Amino acid sequence: MAQGVRQRNLFAAEDFKVVYDSFKQANFQAFDYDTIRGTLVDYIQQNYPENFNDWIQSSEFVAIIETLAFLAHSLAFRVDQ
């Protein structure tokens, strides 16, 4: 009995219901540069408002966010091909 429960827990990531529940809220059509950049900025503004509040275009951190958004957009495009 206990071994069956343990095996179900080990292979929980392969269970369709677990995978469906984890990706239910994902928006797979939001892989363009502007959406990714906006999502990153919103996440940082909501979770770390006291650590970073310098959102001018010449900021190094904004350049890193824009680079990450560009790389994510390029990877999503190549995966779709």
C-alpha cells in the first residue's frame, strides 16, 4: 500500500492532471518582446519595489531586462520554427 502511494508521488510530474493544472494559467501566445519586457517589469515592481525603483531608459538594470526579453523572444521564435 505504502509503496503504491510512494510511486504515485514519484511520478506525479508525469500525471496529466498535475501537468494540466500547472499550465492552466500560462499564456503561450505572449512570447513577443513587449509582453515579456512588461511582465518582467511588472514582476519586479510588485515584488521588489524598495530594492529597485530606477526605471529610466539609461539604467543598466533596464538594459539587462530588455536583453532578457530579447533573448526570450528569440528563443520562443526559434522553438516555434
